[in-house]
Amino acid sequence: NGESKSSKIGNMATSHAFKQEMVVVDLDNANELNKRFGLSSKEQGITQYLSYLSIDLLSLCRPSGVSDNLYILPGNPVPSNPTEPVSRQVLDEAITVKEAFDYVLLDTAPIGMIACLLYTSP
């Protein structure tokens, strides 16, 4: 069908956000979610949190502009190794953002030969 995984996760988030509060965490290196939801590629995001844990993670979540229930946690700037944040232990701590939302959707960079979409709930 030609749709990227980022497009699919964006569509899924948009369709479910009218009923429940959710955040999409952009761990992909394409910045496609930024483009889809009109966010600047210069927005701070999960990469800054993973690098400098003193930043308040929730303050980095941006309204999607689509629904009051949908937020985007941008992945800017793109790290030199986009799969590294996914493999770091600190990512587990970052997922604590789920305490503030009904659902957390992770849009990840391709890992190995398989592109992964992770869907978690509290």
C-alpha cells in the first residue's frame, strides 16, 4: 500500500485520540511525524531527554493540533545512530511518560532488518 510505518502510527494515533489521551514518541530518524503534525525539526524532544535526564519529559510533549488528546514527543535532533536510543536503558525510564497518558505509541527507526512499531499501554 506504500504507506510508511510513521504514517500508519500517525493514522492510528489520530483515530484513537478522540476517545483516549495518547502520546506518540518519535524514535525514528525520518522526522515524518514532525512533518505530519506541523512541528519544527528544531523542536526539542526525546533525544534531549535521553542525553540530559534533567529535562522534564512531559514538557517536551507537543500538542498535535489534531485532537486535544493527542501529543507528539518529537525525536529531534536525529542522533547519529538512530537505533541507539531504543537500546539504551534510559529509554525504559522515558516510557514512564505513560503515567500521564492512556496510551504511548513508539515510532522506532528500523532495527535490524525489521521495522518495528511498539504499542504499549499502562
